[in-house]
Amino acid sequence: MPQYDLYVSCTECNNVHPMGISIHLDSGPADQESLDDAYGENLLPPQVQAVDGHKTLCLKTGKRFVQKDPKRIFLKPRMVVSPRPRQEEPSGWPFRASYRAH
């Protein structure tokens, strides 16, 4: 299930700030998109409805604000990075760092 971070356009300084909330959605936008663009007149998923009225910190002024306009609340897909498996050197020997010469 894709994970999304929520961002809002600030009512204090007009910059975009992270809400500090991530949600999982069965279906959501492929790129950053406002709630209005992503869902329009459709019913918002319960995970998105749950953050209605959530206060966000303005990183510029230090004040908390609530953004109500769905055109100014954004879903941004979270990038998932998979860990790389440990690899051996071509000769099959362990990495040089894993043994110590006496």
C-alpha cells in the first residue's frame, strides 16, 4: 500500500510546510497533488478525513495554523528505498574490512 506525506500551504507565510503526518492509501496520486485535484468532489479517504483541523507549525514564524482549503493541502508519495544486499568480492573472498591482518 503506497505511503504519502501531507504538506500544507501556510496561512502565515505562504510557504509549503510538512504536516508531519504520513498515511497509507489504497489509491492515490502518482506525484504531488492537492486534495482537490486528487479527489475533487469525491469523498476523501478516512485517513485524509482524520487530519481535518490538524494544526501545523509554520517553520518561518513558529506559529501554528490550520489549513482548511483542499486546494492548499497536498499529498506527496513517499520514496521507498530498499536496502542493498551485502555483496562479496568477485573472488568469493569476504570483504577486506571483515578480516584483520596480524
